[in-house]
Amino acid sequence: MRNLPWLGLSLLVLGLDQLGKHWAQRALTGRVLRVADWFNLVLAYNEGAAFSFLSEAGGWQRAFFIAVTVVVVPALLVWLLRLPPRRPVEAAALALVIGGALGNLVDRVRLGRVVDFIDWHLGSWHWPAFNLADAAITAGAVLLLARMVLHGGSGQGHGSSR
């Protein structure tokens, strides 16, 4: 239970994600807000997963992604709560993934699809639209992968307290 405070980060991610999506649905309907030459805010909906994976699958994917989240989030929570306190990077990474997964779960349950609104682009090439939950999941996954690469799959780090 010593890592329970990390769930505050998960709740922060969940809250900011839902606030951002709520704002996007109210402010961006039918319009694009240009922020910079490479960055727009635009309302988009995704019935699939990252990069619209399975978005055209006919509807079964909603239940699939809900089920995956319902299985994975408790597993990540157990991992987080059993983690030694000397591993704050791993704890933060897990908290980010948990918060992001819950943010997208709320959308899937409530709307049947995920609200996206962040649009990065280079000229006419656009990265697939995403949201704060997606960004948190990606950041958490990158942190976890970096930790595994730098400290060998075990994450023990040769006695390191990083």
C-alpha cells in the first residue's frame, strides 16, 4: 500500500483527460482551432484503439477494448501496489498508463467511442488525432520500456535506486 499515493497521478490524468475531452466536444464541434503551424485542436472520434486500429471492425471492438481494459488495469494496479518504493519511475509510469486507460474506458462506456482532439501535423501529413489519455499511456509505456532496457528485464537496476 506504500505506492497508493501514485494513484493520485492516475486520478489527475483521468480528470485532465475528461476535462479536455469535455471542452473539445463543446468548443471544437465543426471547427479546427489552429494553435501553431504544426498543431491544431480538432474534434475527432475513434471507435478503435491507437491510430484507429480496428475502428472499422463493425462494433465488436468496443466490448473487446472495454474487456481488455477491465483485465489490464487491475493487473497494473497490483503491479504498482507491490512495487518496491525505490522504483518511482516505474510507479509513475504505471500510474500514467492506469490513468490513461481509465480515461479512454470512460469514453468507451459512456459514448461507445473515444474522443480525440490533439492534431499534430507537418504540412499536409497529420499524425492520427489523440487525447491526453493516449499521451499518458504512451509516456508511461516509454518509461516502462526505457526502464527495462536500461536495467535488464527485471527492473532491478543492479542495486540502483532509480
